[in-house]
Amino acid sequence: MAVLDSPGALPGPLEIESEYSAEEADAVAARRWLGLAVGVLVLAGLFAILLVIGRMPPFDQLFSDPLIFRRGLIVHVDLALVAWFYAFLTGMWFLLPSSGSSRAAHRSVQVAVIGIAMMVAGAGVPSASPVLSNYIPVIDHPLFLCGLITFFAGVSLAFLDRRLLPGNEVASGPVPMPEAARPGLRAAALAFLLAMATLLMTWVTTPPELPTATYYEFLFWGAGHILQVASVMGMVVAWLLLLNSALGRAPIQRRTGSILFGLLLLPLFAGPVLAGIGGATATYRAGFTLLMRWAIFPMVSVFLILCIRALVQAAREGRLPERGLLDPRLVGFYVSAGLTVLGFILGSQIRGSNTMVPAHYHASIGAVTASFMAVTWVIAGPLGIRLNTARRKALAGWQPAIFGIGQMIFAAGFGWAGAHGMARKTYGTEQQIHSTAEYAGLAVMGMGGLLAVVGGVLFLYLVVVAWRGSELNSGLTQRRSP
């Protein structure tokens, strides 16, 4: 039997299943997945620094090999948009109150870690070709692709668990979970599994003889759209956790949440059907485009309005926290909500293939990331991960604002350049700047990106420090055998 001598030590899967209660075992699984999420975000941040500097004039002229940026972009995107999002979502998944998880679910994080290692190793293969496909860019090499599949398999093992059924829900779990957030986590898990089903069906129906870039574009088009909806569901769950913690009451009732999350989820069942028609067909492409335009905006807007209404009502009733509207949990919600609205606005302005497209999705993914960063401190405390000084707590309060404002400036600058014709997916000396407006937009983008990186680095610093000084879940420690 392992002895838990250090704060970071965790028992193995078999010890979790045999020695600890279901709640304690789920807390350990949540810590592991959240730890993986933070780890991949560290790696993604390192690549982000390179990408931001490489886009900024005049530094863009220093990089003559665009393939450097393409490989870096692929690693950054897959870590920041795939591994970070779904590792964090899986960490929240294990906080869903349940009668327990299967052995496979508790071992899922080990599978995911192997997948990440294979992806990073595959990126270092000199002969590997980068393919900048939308949603999930890839490096066309078996090691990288097997790593991506293995990571998806790890997340799927976690979601294909008894907690997916409401009948296995219990009253409380490792972390206080508002009633309305519970169907949201199940909907997010189902959305992810539907994305995997769509990916499999698209692989079956897409002709392999297509050109490499076209093949991967078609392969990930449908699944990528559905994964984005799963991320948004996770963001809304984070909103509910933040407001529930700050206001002492969930902003919406469970029935309302179940209906809204159900309406978000329902269109996604068309995904495998569209993929079955054929991954290279016009119906497949157009169907998922319509899904993205109309599946997210309406329901998320309703969630946002209800959350704002709850804030206004709490202010009238005097139920705001000690710092009022400047409470860090509320600031995290404001930043995420603001980026969400900005993403909607920029998305409505897309006309052709220019940097308005990445402006839109950087605002959208920034909204998800900001919500996950902010909610970290709500769910980390009950797991024994806490900041132990007033200074660090103050920094944690400022961090979402620093990251969010930087991301807003980044997206606005990118959007401005795109509105004046700046082409997307060009790097270094490939990047042709034809006007002062494009130059100004990219310069603003660069400054905002660096500020967002500062906010991201600050988040990682605080989490690592809190983790190193954390107390292992007291229940786990007390249940050790002498």
C-alpha cells in the first residue's frame, strides 16, 4: 500500500477503488484530471509566446521558415483547445455527485497522459507534415495521430461511466454542485461522445484518396463543431458554479437548466447522421455550418440573460459577497461573458477567409478558458488546493481580468486587421501587410496577446504554488492504514 507522505502524492487506481469511499475516489480522480489540464496549459503557453512574437511587426521578419509556426501552432491549438478544455471538463465531471465510478473511469487519466506524450513526441518527427485543418489541426504522422486518438479514448473512458445516468446521482459530492449544473455536465459529456461518434462515421465515409489537407479538413469539420458546443456547455457549467458560490444561490433552477442544456444538446444528434451521408459532401459541410450558426447563440444568450438577472436580483436583495460586484468570482464571470458576446459579434462579421475568423474563435475560446480559470478556485479549495497568502489571493482576483482584457484586445486587433483584408494562416515573411490599418490591427493584436499570456502565466504560477502547498484531501489521509 502506498504511503501518502508528500502533499502531491496520490494513491494508485486499485488503491482508490479498494480503500476509499466513492466520494474520496472521485476527488482523487478530479485532482488528477485537473493536474493534467494545468500541465498541458503550461505547454500550450510556451508555444503561444512564440506564435504571438512571430505575428508582431517587425519581429515577423525574423522568421523565414513558416513551417516553424505551423508546427508550433498545431501543438499550441491541440493542447490549448483540445487537451486543456477536455481534461478540465473531465476534472469537473468527477465532481458530479454520484454513487461511484467504474475502474475504467478511474484509470482514464493514465490513458490520456499517454496520448499527450505521443502527440508531443510526434510533433518532433522531422518528416512529419503539419496540416492546418480547422478545429483540430494535425501533424500527419502515425505517432501524433495515435496520440490524439489515445487522448480522446481517455476522455471517453471517463464519460462512459455510470454517472452519465441521472439515476446514479447522490445528494452531494466532493464539491458543492448546484442542481442546474448537473444536467449541464451530463450534456457536455454526451456532446463529447457524439463528437467521437461523428468523427468515427466521418472517417468511414470520407474518401482516403483526397489530398491530405482536404482529407483532414473534412475529417474534423463535423466533430470539431460538436466539440465546440461541448466546450460551451462546460463554460456555462462554470458560470453556474461561480455565481452559486458568490451569491449563495444558483442563478437558475434545475428544471430550467435541464431544458436549456437539452435544447443545446438536441441538434447535435444530427452529427453522426450528417457524417453518414458522406464527409466529402456539400450536405455535410453546410449542415455543420448551420449547426454552428444556430445551435450555440440562442441558448447561451438565454443562459447569459438569466445569470445577469440573478446578479441584479442579488444586488437588490443585498446578497452580494463582501467585495460586492468586484468579487473575483463575479469578475471571472464578467470576463467570460464579455468574451462570449464579443465572439458572437465578431462571428457575425465574418466575410471570407481573413483574420476575422481567428478573431471570432479566439474570443470564443478565450471565454471558455477564462471561465475555467476563474472556477478553478471554487472547486480547488474542497480538493485541498488553496492559496495560503493574502498576496496570492489578491493576484488570483486580478488574474481573470488580466487574461480576459488581453484576450479581448487580441481578438479586437485581429478582427480589425481582418476587416481590412489581412489573410489568415500566414506567418513570418509569408505575412503580407498592405495597409496601415492591417499593421495597426496586428500591433494591437500582439499587445493584447502578450497581456493575455501574462494573465495565463500568472494563473499557472498560482495553481502550481497552490498545488505544491496543498493539503491532500483529509478524508484520504485519515483512511490510510497504519
